[in-house]
Amino acid sequence: MPTRRSTEPDIQALRGLHLYHAKLSNSSMRVRLLLEEKGLVWTSHLLDATRQDNLDDGYLRINPTSLLPSLVHDGVVVTESNDILYHLEERFPEPRLSPVEESERAVMREWVDLAASSHPTTLKPWQYAVTGTRTKRPQDMERYRQLQSDPDLVAFHQRSLDGFTEAEIADAVQRNHAILARMEGALTGAPWLVGGYGLADIAWFPNVLLLDLLGFPTGDYPAVRRWLATARSRPTARSAIGRSPLRLPGWLLRPIVRVRKALPSRG
Ligand SMILES: N[C@@H](CCC(=O)N[C@@H](CS)C(=O)NCC(=O)O)C(=O)O
């Protein structure tokens, strides 16, 4: 359940906003971005997913799926980044970051939910394929299998260890292009995805930023590139995400460039 009152006394006792998150996680970035846009005071609990901090019992008591981020707001646990965005927008309506018009709100919800739901088949496989990084070490998988009830998540992490097939990577590339083309349509002649800057832009900005930083070919999408640059220049983007979120060393960049050249392009 995305929103529930914790039964654990120490979690119930947490006052204010507590975000459990990871630095380079796009799902965490969008929540940090919204917290900053709303000028909220929040307590950071930074976890290192590469060290498997999110599999610690302390975190699993907050979010049994082990996924980051999670928000604890006055003892109420909210998981799933899109639900956290909706929760914050509802509880802290100023400044307003969702349209007033119901038909526009429906479009906004489509964008926000798509950013979260498309993540496992679009950004994630691309990210792990081009960087060649693993989400889990072989020795972590044993424990992960025991605690993770979602078979798709187990399969995904096993895939990152075994390596994605060419077909899976090609599928992720095509899906990323399909989404960028859809964004290009929405952003042609409009500065933001739905009306003014809001939740839809906040949900998508980290995904497109990471794709771009990892070298995904975005040249065919000028409106998306302009949107990305404008969103990136907001002061909140720097405080929530950092100036250069991906500082990749040369030894890692070189294989990325090689893999990129071998990957299928648009079409
Ligand atoms: N649908 C979830 C996805 C969250 C997600 O995939 N988080 C990643 C980081 S971006 C994570 O926790 N990875 C660590 C792991 O799965 O062990 C959301 O939107 O919150």
C-alpha cells in the first residue's frame, strides 16, 4: 500500500517530513525536486543502494519492497515516488504544481504515472546496459530472493547480473524513443508538459536528464532538449540533483561510448 500509518512506534513517532532516498536514483530525484520547489523543510536519510543499505532491516520496516524513495510524514509512510508527489501536492498546496482544470489534471496524472511505471522497461535497462554496472552483487541475490515478493524485481536484478540481451536493450531503446517522441509532441509550442511547470515536468525531468547524461540520442527531439535545458537551469534542480550528478571516470566512460555506438538507434 503506498500510504499507511506505521505500526512501529519509532516510525510512528517521526514528526515532519523524512525522506529515505538515494543520490542517483531518478525516483528519489523527482521527490527531492518537489520538496525543493515547495520550499519544504525535510530530514534526509540518504541510503547507498550500491552498498545495499535498502536491504537493511531498518529500512525494510519502512518499505518492505526495499525500493527507494519512501517518505515518512508525521508517522505516515508513503511509498512509490508518484504517490509521494501526489501526497505532497495535496498536503502542501502552495505553490500549486498541478493544473486547476480537471481535464488537464487527468493528463498530468497520465504523465506522472507513466514516468514511474515505464521506469523498469525504459531508463533502467538502458542505464545498466550502457554503464555495465550491476544492481546487486551475486552474494546479495540470495537474500534479495528471500525478502522480495515481486518476481519482476527479482528477475530484473538477476538480469543486471547476467547482462541484458541485445533484444532487451533494443526494446528499451525503442520504448525510450517512443516516450521522447510523445514528449516532443506535447512540448512543441508549449514550454511545459501540461500548462505551467508542474508535477508532470518534475516526474519526467530526472529520467530524461539521466538518459541524456548517459548519452541516449536525443538529437531528434529539439523541443525536449529545450525543455530539459530550461528545467535544468531552475535553482531547485541544482539543490535537488546537483550540478553534475554523473561524474563518470574515464575507465567507465570509454566502454559506455563503445556500447552506445553498438546500440540500435531510432527506427
Ligand atoms: N516504482 C518505484 C520505483 C523505485 C525504484 O526502482 N527505485 C530504485 C532506485 S531508482 C531502487 O530502489 N533500487 C534499489 C533496489 O531495487 O534494490 C517508485 O517510483 O518509487
